[in-house]
Amino acid sequence: MNVNATKDEVDNVLAHVRDRGFKPIELPGADRLAIGVLGSNPASIRDAIVDLPGVADAVPVSKPYKQVTREWQPRQTVVDVGGVRIGDGSFTVIAGPCAVEGLEQMTSTARAVARAGAAILRGGAFKPRTSPYAFRGLGADGLDHLDAARSATGLPVVTEVLTPGDVETVAQRADMLQVGTRNAQNFALLEAVGAATRPVLLKRGLSNTVEEWLLAAEYVVSHGNPGVVLCERGIRTFETATRNTLDLAAVPLVKSLSHLPVVVDPSHATGHRHLVPAMSLAALAAGADGLLVEVHPDPENAMSDGPQSLTFEMFDDLMARLRRLAESLDRRLATAPSQEKAANRG
Amino acid sequence: MNVNATKDEVDNVLAHVRDRGFKPIELPGADRLAIGVLGSNPASIRDAIVDLPGVADAVPVSKPYKQVTREWQPRQTVVDVGGVRIGDGSFTVIAGPCAVEGLEQMTSTARAVARAGAAILRGGAFKPRTSPYAFRGLGADGLDHLDAARSATGLPVVTEVLTPGDVETVAQRADMLQVGTRNAQNFALLEAVGAATRPVLLKRGLSNTVEEWLLAAEYVVSHGNPGVVLCERGIRTFETATRNTLDLAAVPLVKSLSHLPVVVDPSHATGHRHLVPAMSLAALAAGADGLLVEVHPDPENAMSDGPQSLTFEMFDDLMARLRRLAESLDRRLATAPSQEKAANRG
Amino acid sequence: MNVNATKDEVDNVLAHVRDRGFKPIELPGADRLAIGVLGSNPASIRDAIVDLPGVADAVPVSKPYKQVTREWQPRQTVVDVGGVRIGDGSFTVIAGPCAVEGLEQMTSTARAVARAGAAILRGGAFKPRTSPYAFRGLGADGLDHLDAARSATGLPVVTEVLTPGDVETVAQRADMLQVGTRNAQNFALLEAVGAATRPVLLKRGLSNTVEEWLLAAEYVVSHGNPGVVLCERGIRTFETATRNTLDLAAVPLVKSLSHLPVVVDPSHATGHRHLVPAMSLAALAAGADGLLVEVHPDPENAMSDGPQSLTFEMFDDLMARLRRLAESLDRRLATAPSQEKAANRG
Amino acid sequence: MNVNATKDEVDNVLAHVRDRGFKPIELPGADRLAIGVLGSNPASIRDAIVDLPGVADAVPVSKPYKQVTREWQPRQTVVDVGGVRIGDGSFTVIAGPCAVEGLEQMTSTARAVARAGAAILRGGAFKPRTSPYAFRGLGADGLDHLDAARSATGLPVVTEVLTPGDVETVAQRADMLQVGTRNAQNFALLEAVGAATRPVLLKRGLSNTVEEWLLAAEYVVSHGNPGVVLCERGIRTFETATRNTLDLAAVPLVKSLSHLPVVVDPSHATGHRHLVPAMSLAALAAGADGLLVEVHPDPENAMSDGPQSLTFEMFDDLMARLRRLAESLDRRLATAPSQEKAANRG
């Protein structure tokens, strides 16, 4: 429908669709309403509605996910995260520790990754853990430390939300909300971040097909939040030599199917820091829009995911290699807004 | 610790554990506190604490999950669901439609499965769906229809909860709370049902190992709810001829590791109604404590999961075959409390 | 085609098929020639050929495998293994050690499993091993020990073939040829056993779909050997708590698709002897035609697969439980021909 | 052992190993004998044997595969394929059709890929096919066409062997022998190519772990053939959007574990030509030693694997992108020996 279509115009279209024996679904988007039509002969319905008042266009979409397809929106989505743009052709490196462990750990890491050229800071304040007895994150204190790290470096921050009740609190403090792999089909949470005003980093579920992953994104977008960045982080297979199996072919596949940006998490995918640089370079070569990579000042003593975290030195070296590779691909690494701007914002 | 151990006694044990270089974890259970000790030489710590005041016993537990193991509690847990006991040696059949679609559908199905000998009624009022555009259940109206079906038949009911915010509402209306496969590692939800007073039917996650599944159960039990029934419902593998791959060997495996009852869902596991009877009989022969099976008055027109739902006739036939097989294994099918009792309760 | 169709009649049918724009494939079977027709409108071609001279019938087959389908042959295949019938409604237990280790081991095991009621003896003389440094079997000596064990007990024997060059030698000594899981798509070997005069025990490949498994059987049958028994032995999945994941639902599924008998190998599927009895009972309840189970006089010291081998005592107990369960299902355990007959045969 | 160690010296070492309660295994390599020692205290045995006559060195190897590890041989293996070196730091592109379909198809493709810069030609004369009714390759005629294509271009050729009986014939005609994914654990075939004088392209099995894959390579090397190139071609997982799941992280992993070269087959891994270029670039960036890529003059009408074959134009474009990317990584694309030399050789 047009951006300014009236309720009567919408109702008229719905009636026409029903009259022809099809089922209409209202698909509210970020800035206008779409009407999906389910049925097997899209050509016939197109002719019947395309010229009705208030109708902007009639687009056939062959997939179960609709608004995230390139059929629906051919133009690439660019997501703005606190002034950093993901999906604009640059390569955005998001780096930081798995878990926020303290103020000093967070700010020293933020400074190190900022200096090396990362554009966004990551760090978990609320941690989903397989065991109820494992370290679950610092919670609200962790959000404070992320704030401090942002003030110190100007890097926008992304952090995870675990439950619908957390979304509003976290959205007030973070620049981007992460939905983790174990919540990739937690539909109540997807709806909650769909109603939030912050962009969303949506990890692929451990055993989600590409179709299920895009349907998860459709949940967020169809609840009104167009700012979704997809994150491939490895799927579960029979192979145990790596923590998961990085499905890198999903990057060009998803980019052909969807207009949403796609980043790669080589840390969780491989589980071993010595494999992270090779997979980071491969992600860039495969056309990903960015990376999510774990960096820790002292990986041996990290409270979570130490074996897969890069040291500062390894991260410096990786950034230099990424920069050179990006150039040969006519791309550049995304940069964060200046520290001054960030300080003013605080 | 003893049931009536004082705070001083607990603190004293914690101090002793720390003094010896181990890390103590308080594990609050349903009726008493346990203290877990993490470290690599359990024998030495055992001697140091077993005779302290307030200590009931010191039990070595080799698994990452603790309270759900047979090492911790050798005795089989029996879970009471509205008067039906699961895990007492009988075979409990839980049956009903995937989704509550209306009053007539729900009560007719309840009467049919009750007549055939089912002990508990299932039906989803809140449905998790892969697509945001699919039927999501009738919500509160669905709970009303479940109430009506219980009143009509005396069958206790189990229904799914999707988010922590729903737990209290649903717990007031249903006899058992189901946590679905996509929420099997939604830790906030596991904690919420852990704090509820209703027993929990915990489905195995689509790609969860047995260890992860038992850790999910540990979340519920460690938050104070000992009434967990595990449900094997098929895992995701490369095979697409069936909807999932029923991992039936997980039944004797989990029963050897844990004291919790285990039931099998052959409907979601296979996805094809013609495979459900064979897998139901196999589940009984493998030692499962019961079944969760989908039955619908008109599967061809079901709003969800029609292809895997049994007709009333198929369910009648299955129950007769299960009854005969149970006898040969010196077991019997569990029965529901009488309709009168149920009516009084309403 | 009719059993006695002439070459001219065959050529005439081929020409008619080609004239209508379809592609004919000659499918030589055990006792007559079939002509497969590839194309998308089977009804039209049926009318054109069903009344031609030499044509027995025209049967539409919707699957990529043809001769193994029930569409092609609705009647259940019964495979005769040295006088033991598999697929006739009885439940055939094939038992013995993973590897033939010596004369004494083989004959003592044969006597123990015969006494307990097994119908066929298994034992590997040629062993496929993942490592080139592992025990590879006794080879020709192993065949001698199998001979001796058969003479001592009257049990027919099944043993594995690894390469086309072995088929003739092994076929002269064994009653049934086993094709192992790692050779399930070794098409040269499938063709070689397809040309042999002994029945074939065809294990499902580690990551084979049901369709690929039936196509492997089609290789054997289409090369002239109708005596194929399918063996489900677990597939490879992400779960490592068991050696493989027993896909028991494949039993009723394959039995609905194909007329070939299906047996289950709970030993390789689970990898743990304590899970073997439950899965054996489940296999019977699921409708399998038999079992392939590992039994060893001293599992702790077995040269291969000790952890999954039953002791004699466990096997005795299992057979008693299977016998009782079979009765309740109106089935009986298959029995071997008498020792006298076997001795005469030797 | 030293290259010129005598039999007495070998026997003396074997005796010393046995005397200390360990089990020695003779591991014949390409140019000298090694003696593996199985047991749990390698340090103690090392001291006992390292100074015995004829002993070159005592190297602890922690993996079940021995001779393929970097512990055994730290130096990278370089495999010579008809004058093209794989593993010397360059990036070797092997290209051609899935199946040899005819002389014209083969020579035109050879000329096209040679012109674009491929170093080795691929083409299957003997094709393993899941269905017995599918096109199985031209056999000996296919080998003739490969010969002609080599003469026309100077490109060495690699082609598949299916059974031990084919190895000698194919080895006389081809420069490299391919072992396909379905034969990755066909141990009789691995032994046969281990005894051949041509290098071997060893594809990873559909569901093989990295450990099993390296053990397959160990079969070849331990039978005397050091010229093994490993080929990652995708593993089987739950995801069906791609034909297989390319496990690109296996490249840096295997290169850290083993001294053997590793190439990537993006065609079979993805199954879709539009994903092949991105995965080819990613393979180079991940550190692979080369590519195996399918190219066909008319993919729409290919007899096998058309949907995943590149057109000539796509291949030209890919080679240009690979060349540029290689430069930025300080690598270069390998080149074939000149056409003149090849002509002289013919």
C-alpha cells in the first residue's frame, strides 16, 4: 500500500482479495503496510488489485518469508548502529569479549580493538549458559561497564537480550540488540525486539536452515523493526573437531535471497582461536558485510569462551590482513564515529 | 544438607570447601539445599565435610548436571499430573490435537481419547510457529476450551508456555506446562517454569545432545520444581524422509543417567501418521514411561500438523495394541482419575 | 515383459516407447526383463504398450528405485539363508562376534547363540577398519573357523565382503554376504554381489538417506540378485552419547516402500551393550524382520567392538524377552535348520 | 629407521619395544620404514630405542594417524602432478567437466580452462552414481578423450577410479587418481591407490570427520604412496539449501595437523553455480592449496551436475578475481607445463 493509504483503501483491497478466493495477510512494515496474499495463482490476483486506490505495487514473492526477500525489496538494507553503517559495501568488524567481566577488562579491550580498527564493541552482560551453574554475566553492572567502554572509545556497543522483559532496559543502554543462537526461534523474544527501536543482530540457530533463519528475521521486520543484521555462526553437525561447522556458503546464498546484511562469527563457529584468522579472511572474500569476533586481554583466564578468543596481538595482526584483503576486493573496513562525537552523546 | 540445616551450618560447609581450594555452589532444591563442589579430587573433599554439622551426605556426581542424576537420587521420580502418575512403572498416554482450534474440536477429541484410554489431554493454546504468518493458536480462548474438555472427561491437561510472562496465567489453568523444542534452551523460560507449581513436560531441543537436554532439566529442578518429565521428540539430522529422526536409544540412555520420567512423541518425530503406531509400540518396548501423541477429528483439515495426527479410529486401534504389548511386558496403561473427581475439582 | 518374451518383442516395446518421446531402460531382474520408462506422463505410455505382444503388465513406479518398490512387487520378499527364511513374518536373530578371532572363540560363541535360539551366525573374517593399523581380521583362516562353527551348530553364516575380488571366494564359503556401512555406496561391490548367487545383507551407509539405501539395493537386485536383506545400523548425527543414532522409524518406512526384509543392528547403532536389549525389543515392536547383534565370550578383551558386544548371559536373557514379546505380537522367532541337516550339507 | 637400516637392526628395535611391554607396528613409507609404538608412556620407550643402531629418530605422535601428521613430518608435502606442483605455496586450479561426455566437449573445455589459467584438467570417465540407471561415464573411451585433451593443451589430467581392478589401467593414462567421496572409506581401493605410482586426490567422505579423512590418507601413504592431496568437498548436514555444507574451517585445521596439501571443491559443496565464485575466493583466502571446480561448455545440457558447473565465461571471470586476490595474499596461481612440453611427452 502507499505510505499514506487510508483504512478504507486497505479494507477495499482486503475485500477484493477475499472475493477472489485468496487469503490476505496484513504485513505491517517499518513505514507502511503491506498486504500478503496466500494462494497459488499470483498473476490473476495481481491484475485484480494493482490499480485499486492506495495500492503502490503488486509484487510476487515466492518464499514463505516475504519482507526480507530481494523480491520484496531489491535494494540492499543498510543498518545504522550508533553511526556505524552495516551493509553499505564496507566491512564492519565487531569485536570484544564474550562476557563483560569487569570495568578494567571491558575498557582495556575496547581501547585495544578501537586502536586496531574495530567499528563496534561487543560484550555480553546477560549470558545464556547451557549449565545453570555457569557464570551468567554481570547483568546491569555489565551494562554500566559497556557504557564506560563506549565513552572511552566512541565505539557503539552490541549486547545480548535473553527475554522479552529485558528488551526495553537493554535498548536504553546498547546501540544494538543481539539475539543469540539458542533464542533464534524464541518467537516471543523476536517479537519484542521487533517492537524495539534499536537494530538487531540475529544469530542463526544451531540447527536452523537458511529458510528458518530468514523467517526469524521476518518476525522482527514484520513487527516493525527493519534494522536486522544476520549473523552466521556455525551450525551443528557430526564434526566435533571444530565447535560448530561454519556454513560460509550461507553468506552468498542469503545475500542473493535477502536484502539484509550478513556478518560472520568465526569465533563460535570454530571454537579455536588459531582457526579464527583464516575464517575471518574467508568471510571477507565470500562477501560478508562484517565480522563478529571475540577478543580478550587474557584468553587463558576468560570466564567464557577463552579458547576461541583472540589476544590483542592476534587481533591487530588480523585487522592488518583484513585491511589489505579488503583493498584488493575494492572494499574498505568500516570505521566508528570519532571518540569526540561519542563523548558528546554520553 | 539436612532439611533443617541452619544458615551457620551451611556457611561453615562453604568455608571448609573453600579452605581446601575447591569452589562451592549452592544448589537449592525442592525441599532442601545442596552444595555442589567443583574440582578434580572429590574423595579428599568428601572426608573433610561429611561429618560437619548439618551435612546429610556427600555424594560424588560425575556429570555437569547434578540433581537430575541417579547418582544424586537413585530413586525414580514419579510426577503427578492432576492425579495421573508418570514414572511409576505404568505407561501414560497423553493425546490430543496439536492446536486447540475450537470448543467442539477440543471436547470431541477429549471424549474420543478418554474413551480409548488416554490418561492426559494435550492441546496447544499458544503455538510457536516458524513463520510469523502462520496460525498462532487461540490464546486465552484456547485455555477456556481446554478447561471445558477437562470438565467433560476428567482428563488433566498439558499445554505449552512460550514466554516467562505466560507461565503464571497458564499454570492457573493447566495441570502441566509444556516447554517446546524451540525453547529447550530458552533459559529464562526454564527458570520461570522452575519457579512454577505445576509439573513440566520438557521437550528435547531439535539439536540438543542428551547432556544439554539434562542440563535444561537441571535448570528447572534447580529452581525448585522437581516435577520434570522429559520428552524425546526426534532430532534434526540429514534424513528428510521423516520430519525428524526419533532417537529412541535416548530413552534407555536417559533412564540410566537420570531419575526423571521419559516419554516419547512419535508424531513430531516422524511427521507421518502411518509411522506413528510402530514407533509408539517401539517406545513402550524400549522402556519409555509414556507417549505424547497427536489425535485430531479431521486431520486433513487440521490447522497445524495434520499429516502426523492420528484419526480417532487409528488411535483406538493403537491403544488396543499398546494394552496388549504392555501386558506382555508386565506393565499397564496409566488411567486418568474418574470424571466425577475431575468434575468436583472444577 | 513375460518370462519368455522374445528379443523381437522386447525391441518392439523399446521402439514404441521411444516413438512416444520417452526414454526406455532395460532392467534385467532375477527371472525376467523389465523395461523402465522415464518421463512425466506415465498414463499415456501405459495405454500404448500394455497390450503389445510379450508385455506382462505396465506398472507405474514413482520412485527413482524401481524393482525394490512395493509398487513393482507388492508381495513381501522372503530371503532364504541356508534354510533360514527372513521376511516370512518370523523374527530372525543373527548373532555372533564382530570379528572372527580364533577357532575356539568362534565355535564357543556359535554354540552359545545357537543354544539361546539364534538362527544365523555372524562373524567378520575381513574387517574394514578406519585405521590402517587396526586388526583387519583373520582372512581365509577366519572363513575356516566360520565353517567349523557352522558344522558344530548347523547355523548358516553371514560374513562381510570388502572388494569385488573377494566376492567369489567368500560366496563359496558363506551362506550370506554382508556389505558394510562404509561400502554402502561402493557401486562396484554392489554390482559384484548383485552377480553372486548368495543373498546379501546390505547395511545402510553412515549418512545415507532411505532413498540412497534403496537405490543401493536396486543396484544389487538389478544385477540379478533378488535376495537382499536391508540392515538399519544407525546413522551419523551430532549426538555422540551413542555411537550412531538408530533410525528405527526407517523400519516401518522402508517396509511400506519396499518388499525387501529389514533387520536392525542395535550393537553398532548404540555402541553400548547396556542399550542393546531395549533397542532389540523396540526393533521387534517396530516391525523389523530380525536383528543383527554382537555377542562375544569375553567382551572386555574383544579385538573389535567389545563395548557393544553382549555376554552370553545377556544374550540368553535377551532371547527370552524377545520370545515373550514376539508371542504378544503373534510372531515367533525364526529357527535354524537342524544340526543334522547342516552336518550333511558340510 | 635410517633409510639404509638392515633387517637385523629393525628386528632389534622391534624386540626392544616388545620387551618393554609395548606393541610395535611396522609402518612402511615411501622411502624408509618407520616403527610405530602403541602405548601410553611414549617418553619411557623413546629413551630405550633412540640410540639403537639403525634408528634415525624417535618422534612422539599423539594422533591415530601417524605418517600424515606434522609431528611426523613438519615439512609441507609438495605433490607433483604431471609437472604441476600442488602445495608449494601457489594456488592450483583444477577444472573441467564432471563427466567426460565426448571428444569435442572434452577438448573444447580443456582449451577454455587452459586459456583461463587452470593448471590441471579434471573429467570423469568412470562415474559413481547413486542410481544404477544413471549415466555411468564413457569408461575407456573417456580415457581416450582425456588423452586428446591433454595433448591439445598440455594440461595434466585427474580422473576417478572406482575399484581396485581399475587402478592400474587408469594410472597408465591419467596423471592423478581421484578417490571419490563415496569411496573415502573403501579401504581396499585406498590400498590399491597406495600401491600406485600416481598421486592421489582424496575426497573427504560425505560424513567423515577430519580424523577419519586423515586416517584414509594414512592408508594411502602407509602403502607407499606419499603423493596425497586432500579435497574438502562439503559434508552432509541437515541443511538442504546447498547440496552439501562446505566445511571450509577444515582447511586451516587440516593444514595445521598434516603436511599434505588441501584443495577445495566448491562445486559439489554448494551444488549451485552462483555460489561457486564466492566459495572459490573464500577457499583461497582460507589458505587452501587449490581448487577443484566444474566447468562445462553447456551446463544446462550436462549429463551430470549441470546446475553446479560454471560456464566458460563465469570461469574466466573467476580466474581473474582469483589472480587478483592471490596477489594481495602474496601468492600466485600455479601454471601448467607448456603445451610444447606436453606435446613432446605424448
